[in-house]
Amino acid sequence: MIRKHFQNDSIHLHKCEELAREINNVFPLSPEVQKAIGATQREIFVPIGFKHHAYKLDALPLSQNQWISSPLTVAKMTEALMPQGADSVLEIGCGSGYQAAVLSKLFRRVFTIERIEKLLLEAKERFAKLSLTNINTRFDDGNRGWKTYAPYDRILFSASAPQAPIHLFDQLQDGGILVAPIEENGKQVITRYIKNGTKIKVQRLESCLFVPVKSGVQK
């Protein structure tokens, strides 16, 4: 029985590595990000009815009218963070937990917030199953951030917003990076903000598609 369990894990990880290579063929990845995606079992984060689509480059529906981003989008957002050398990251919008799981391979400390309690509880179960002990979770309105452990080296929005909340830059380390899908003229654009003292440098990267960020919590 134990041997079968290890065989299944090996099969899943082989699929993850193939997925990472496929993404790299479409969107060149740094070795670190490719390795992180190749080591994260995406199948665990996908609803049972969509397991056969887990390793395709597609977004998939979750409960509560939410979506798990396509692995290609996750890769793009992760690369936009420029994670090399960073220690801590705050994610706004945990969802299935897949993005946080990928980040846990790149950062020593991951903090992720989810406003929908059911989604957060399910994500925590997945983290426990994968023994991801460096992910800290919080049930709250992500727009508030998480002051307790600030400042963060990186902040990532996993939901779109008309603009990045200005007060969250107070929770970002000087020299840190915030990445968010920003809504512009009916489209969404992956946007990178680099904090330099009181100045914020803005870099618009490429189009994307996310569910919109919402205020409040949902039990």
C-alpha cells in the first residue's frame, strides 16, 4: 500500500514536471520558478470532476463561483514577483491554494489571505496533505493586508482590482515588489509596482484574466 502511494506521487510529480516544461515552451521561465511548478502537485488543488484537466494550460472552476488560475497565469504572476533573493510574500486571495503552494517553494515564509471561509479551509487541508509548513493562512478581507508580519518583500494579488490599494504599500518592504492584475479600459493587465522610498515605479507587463477582488468576508 505504501509502495503504491509513492508510485502515485511519482506519477503526479512527473506530470507536474511535464507541465512546467510545457509552460516554459510558451513562456520562458527562470530555473527556480520552473522547478517550483514542477514540484507542486496541481491535481490536489483541482475539483474532483476536473482532475483529468489538472495538467492542461486552462483555468478551472472552483466552488463559490471562483476559479483556479491556469498554470500559465500562475507562472507569469510568479515570475513578475521576481522572487530570487526574497524572503517573505503576502498573497491576497488564496483561492484553491495552488499559487501559495508554488510560492512556498520559492519563499521561506508565505502569508495568504482568503475572504471565503470554505475555500480557505479546503486550501489549509491541501497544505497539510502536502506538508507545506511555511504557509500561514488568514480568513479576512484581503484588502486590509496583514500588518502583523509586515513589511513583506513581495505582495501578490490573485484577484483583479481597479488599482492597487495605496495603504498596502505601507506593508511592503522598501525595494519590495507588488504584483496585481489591474483593470484598465475593460481589460486586465499584470502590473508590477516597485517601491523605492516614497516613489513607486509602475511596469505594465501583459494582459490576464482574474475574478475581481471583493470587500468583506463570506462564511
